[in-house]
Amino acid sequence: MAALKYAGMDDTDSDDELPPGWEERSTKDGWVYYANHDEMKTQWEHPKTGKKKRCAGDLPYGWEQETDEKGQILYVDHINKRTTYFDPRQAFTVEDVVVKPKRYDGNTAALEILQGRDLSDKVVLITGGNSGIGFETAKSFALHGAHVILACRNLSLASKTVTAIQQEWHKARVEAMMCNLASLRSVREFAESFKAKKLPLHILICNAAVCTQPWSLTEDNLESTFQICHLGHFLLVQCLQDVLRRSAPARVVVVSSESHRFTDLLDSCGKVDLALLSPSRKDYWSMLAYNRAKLCNILFSNELNRRLSPHGVTCNALHPGNMMYTSIHRSWWLMTFLFTLARPFTKSMELKPV
């Protein structure tokens, strides 16, 4: 203790507290070092404990590591609009934190799952990315560095989505392209426009859907729910299959629904009845049409994975969760009313601050 007192190190409250004139900093890869401003020197060991430390985990959400004009590392907090040379991870070093395996459940948001992942070398294509689940997915990928392309039928709304994401992070690479799944011609034109960009495609998310809407036919003379929810995506994947294979490892994600269990595609003789997929007006029931389309999603996903997985392209279908509040029910006033009543008990798609 006498030596510490002589060195001016005995006036601190704990062993980890730095003496006057010392500053804790970190390197780009997270190693902590100590700067003595009085003697103009640095060292790896803590001046009191003699221990070395390293920052644990990844930068918090909204933070980014940059370098100033002198080559010094600084940290930008995009949420609170501030800059500091102090690594926010220094509050949690390997000496203090026991790293536990992450566990995910129905309340886990996309930002939590992607926490710390660098997707700057990935290209992600999402249909219906201007609202609901698609928007949250697009935002999460873009905020983690991916080049995100929104395939939407309404370019005006999609442009607002692009602006909203870029306001959260000015470096976000996100753009919108026209793709109307209710038009097979539009799907083919989109695929050709995408290929003209000469980009790879690492993740294709077939997300767009409609539900509980009145019976109508598309320009291709097919029932609209079936074409938008399934057939449009089927064609899109077929048109981009060669790009996916060249970009391997790649994946296709099809957003289906648990409601696929409440229907089938068989007639009274137990054979597949293709007429059920695009029914006439008199045989149409909106929820049943949606359920059948979601069943087609799963059958398609399974077969696509069987065919493409040997080539490095995997395909998975998912159920986004029961009682997920989105605007997909907007076409039917009764469903909108019921979801409004249930809103306090539904899951939120957003990552809430804690």
C-alpha cells in the first residue's frame, strides 16, 4: 500500500477504479488498454490490479465503431446522436460477465436475433417490405449492414419505408423496386430488372400476402388470394433460382401460417383438386382461400429445399406467431374490428426499449 500511496494510487475507492491521470480505452478488436496522460504512455495491464481485460459481447443496438481523422477509434450512438471515444462495452468486460447461451422464444424480436451480426456482404430481397412483418424484417437486416431490396407493388409507400429506415441509420443500404405479385408479367419484369443489377442474392424472403379480401380475379384470370400469397412467389423463386444458386450459400424463407392446418387440397375421392386453388365466386370463402394458399407455401418450401439444398440453397417455411397484429386483415371490416378488440393482447412486431 505504501508504494501505491507514493505513486498516487491510494485515493481511489476500489481496485478497479483508475488513479488520477489514467484513462481506459479499447482497441478495434475489443482489447482494453490504459493511457497515462501524465507520463504520455500506454499499457495493457490495469495500473492497480495488473490484469488484462477485453470487452465482452457486441456493440449495443444503435452504436457503430468509426475512426477519426487522426486514426483514433471513436463510437457513434445513432439513437442519441452523440459521439464518444469511450467503448460502451467497457462496462462489461470478460472479467465481469458470464456469457450465457442465447435463448429465443415467441417474444424475441428480429433485432435481438441479429444482434452483433455483420451482414454487410449480404443481399436480401423481401416482398411486401413496406409494412408489418416485412418492414420490421427489412429494417433489422438493413441496420445490420445488409443491402436490402424491397419488392413492393406500391412504390410511393415503399419509398417512405426506405426513408424511414435510413433515418434510423444514415448508412443503411435499402432500395425499393416495383413488383406486383397479382401480375405474373410484373413478377417476370421485376426478376429481369433485378438480374440487370448483377447482384448476388443471399436471402429471399417471400413475405407479401393478403387475407380476408373479397373475391376477385387478377389480370392472369386467377383468384387473387391464391396468386398473391403463393403463385406470384412461386414464379419469383423460379425466375431467380439461377441467381440463388450462384450466390450459395443462400436461403429462401417463405412466410406461411398455422392456418394451413385448417384446410386441404383433396376432393371427395382423396385426390388433389386443382380447382380448389382458384375457385369461382360462388365457391369462394376468403379465409379458406388464405388457408389453402398457406398450405401451398409449405408444400412448395419443402419441395424447393429438396431440390436446391444439394446446391447450397436452403428453404424454410415459418409461422410468424399467433395473435400477431398486422394490417393484413384490412380488407374485411369484421376481422379488423376483432383484431382491434384483441390488440392489447397481441404480440408487437417491434423491439421495445427496456
